[in-house]
Amino acid sequence: MENTIAELGTDRSLLLVDDDETFVKRLAKAMEKRGFVVETVTSVAAGRAVATARPPAYAVVDLRLEDGNGLDVVELLRERRPDCRIVVLTGYGAIATAVAAVKIGATDYLSKPADADDITNALLIKGSAMPPVLDNPMSADRVRWEHIQRVYEMCNRNVSETARRLSMHRRTLQRILAKRSPK
């Protein structure tokens, strides 16, 4: 643990943005034990307010929040504090959203469930360390899901435009987007 505190540097501020209050409280306690000075919020609006008023050195941002998309917080954090190390955390993992998150400035992208050690490692990793290669390929359902997510991100998260480009009914697309990604 002392090693982690030394790696954090002088500014140990950490912003946690997640609408799951139980999860965010538990994660906040775990991150405080690792030496971070934690501030938690449960909405995009509150995350944007903190990013504007006092941008942290570190941030963990959930992708899907009740009042919008966590990528909006990531963009503002990157504008306000270019050196901020940001991890996007989500239960709806998809390649398209991971690419979008990294393009706008996230340091890493983790799928839930991720524990405090995984998150700490992602926040503190230096250089371009590559993740290990997976042994099992994606299922056909997962490939379809990834493609839909990529087109959805290309359309700036516009459901109607995405449905038109994929030649599918808008309501069908909305049902697909509301579900968790297949394994």
C-alpha cells in the first residue's frame, strides 16, 4: 500500500462518477485505503460540476448514468486537466465505446465487475502496457453487438440515425441497446 501512495504523487484527488450508490461508496472506501483523496458523485451533471470547479488528478467514470453518458464528463475532464488519468468503467462493455472513450482522453476502459486493485492498476499504469491476449474468441452475438455499438458511436449516439444505417426498426435497436452485452 505504501508503494501505491508513492506512485500517486502529490495530488491524490480522485473523482468517482457512478449512479450505483452502493458500489460507489464501497469503491470510495477501498480507494481511500490505497491513498486517494476521494470525491463521489452520482450523475453526469454533478461530475461536470466537479470537473469544472476542481478537476482531479484521477477519475473513474461510469459510462451509463441516469442523466446521460459518462463520456461527457471524460471530455470535460480532459479539457480542464489534460494530465488527468481517467478510467471508464461500465457494465455495458463494447469495443466501440472503449475506442470512443480512449479517443476523447480516457487512460483505460474496464468492464464491471472490476475490483479496486484492477482500477488502481489501470489508473497508475505507465507507458503503453498491453493487456494479455484472450484465449476465447467472441461469439457471433457479441460480434453483432460490437458492430451495433460501433455504428451507434459513429452516429454520435443518435438512435434514429443508427437504426437507419443498420436498416433496422428504431424500437428494435433501442431494445438491443438497453440490454447488457452478450458474452
